[in-house]
Amino acid sequence: MKAHQVTQMPNLRQQQKAATTDLILDAVGNCLADTGLAELSIEMVADAAGIAKRTIYRHFATRELMLEAWWARHKQSINQEQFPDTAAALAAFARRAFPKFDEEATIMRGMVLSEQGRAMTLAANQKRMQAIRAAVRDGAGDLPEPQATRLAATVQLLQSATAWLTMREYWGLSGEEAGEAAAQAIEALFAAAAGRTSGRIFHAPIPAVDPPRVARVLAAIWSGQVMPFDPVPGALVVLAGDAHGSAIEVYPATTCLVPGQDDAMFDSRDRADPGPAGVHLALATQLGEAELHALAAQEGWRSVRCSRGGLFDVIEFWLENRFMVELLTPDMQAAYRAGSSPDAWREALKS
């Protein structure tokens, strides 16, 4: 036998072994599409693959090892070879994986509900927990116990196949909808974690020639409500209705605030119309870009998508064509957060 034949034979055997392994694991997946995990047997897989049972046993000593190999390959298909260990990766996983779960709904349902599926999930749970704890530190800092563990347990549930199945079967959500809901919940939990409200602006005032009209449009942008604001004559307040009490007070454009006397609160006075404002606000919205442009067009106001130095995009939305609010759709908000961190500012100042 020639030397090159001797060196190539093991490679050929390895290729044949790998091909047979793929054939077996493909058959496992095909069987699971029609059969519950608990009912799956070596005989069924052998019949589906068109091979003898002894061939399967040469590759996998037990049914459990065969299923573990299939599960490991399945995780590769949804890019979960490494557990998400940052706050952004946790949210991104739900958005990416839940639609894929829909494509193999029967299989994933079996993984969630069967004892075998639970055992396979628990087998890797220590590594998963370590990654989740790292993500909690990344997203919320060093929280005290038991707060850190409670947050870690909650976000693990939200990005799990169990959450996907619940939203699918109880609420009829698609994988894309469920992934977005889970991701938003994860992001909200991190934002609300200890110490994260220290930099939050709870409310801010803006001037308007027609406060009711401007308040109505802001309420549409925020899916909020308009209420009277008695401390300032003619003013209204737009309440977002979120957990933070976020609000925008809409004052008549000629109003100015002045200090009160002694222990009294501030007072307000009229002044000449100051013209276009020299300040602006940046606001998050759940509306999409097309909806925002349509809302502006309905009012006859300018709206345009602009880049802020290439770091993030905003919709410049000009209330009454005189006061600018920068609106960030859900797709824009992640880029804004990434570009507005202290580290990002420091990097930008270097350039």
C-alpha cells in the first residue's frame, strides 16, 4: 500500500463516521417533528435513517447520548453554543431564537414539556447561570443579594423556550412577536434595576403656541394621556404611563417661570413670544418611522430622519415647526444607548 493511501484512509473513515452521525441526528430531528421526546426510541430513529440499530449503537451507546448530541447540534443552529453573558446579548437572543423556535415548534414544545428535555436543559444549567449572572452585572451593576439572584432568575425565564411556548400557546404570539416582547421586558428590567434611575429625567417642560394640539400629538407618540397642569395657567401635562412617571409639561409659549416668595413654590408670568426654542428633547417611542412621518404630515409639521455623527439615528420631529424633539424608534434606541455611554463619549472625544 502506498504511503499517501495509508495517511488518507483514516480521514476517509472519519468522513464516513461523521456522515453517518449526521444521518442519525437528522433522523432524530425528523422523528421529533412527529413524535414526543418521551416516545422516541432507537428503533424509530434506525427506521427513519434506513440503518440498523447496531449502527446507531456504534455511534451512541445510549438513547440519552444520542439525544444530547442532537440537542448540541440543534443549539448550534440557533447560535446558542455560548450562553449570552451581556445584557444586550440576552435581549438579542430572544429576538433571534424565538422565530427559529416557531420553525420547529413541535420539537421545541417537547423539549420544554418532557422530562428528557428538562434533564438536558438542567445538565448545562450551571454554565447558563454563570452567563446570566455576568449579564446581570453588565446590565445592572453589582446588585446586592437577593436582588441580583431574583433579577438573574427572571431574565433567564424571559429568554427561555418556556417563555416562548407560553406566549405562543396562551396568547397566540408569533416567534417574532414573542421575541420582541421578551427582549423589551429584559431591557426594561435592567433599566429599572438598582441605581439605574439616578440619571433619569422624570419630566420636562416645553413651550407651545397651541398647547392642546401639541399635547395631543405627544400623547400619540408616547401612547400616553393628556391631563390638566394647574400650576401653570393654560398648561397641560402628557403622562407616558410608564413605571417611572415620565411626563412632558406643555406650557403656553409666552410663559416663563420665576422663583416664588419665601417658602412658596415657583410662579409663572407672561412674556413676549420668544420665537423658536433654543433647546430640544430626545424621546423614546414605540411607533415606527413611517407612523411618525405620517403623524407629522397630518399636522403639517416637518419630520426627517437624521444621523447624529454616525453614532445613532433620530427622527427630527418639529412640533409646530418651532420646537424640535428627537424621536427614537425601537430600532434606534439600542444604538443610542450604546453611543451615549460614558465610555462611548470618551472614545468619541479621542477622535
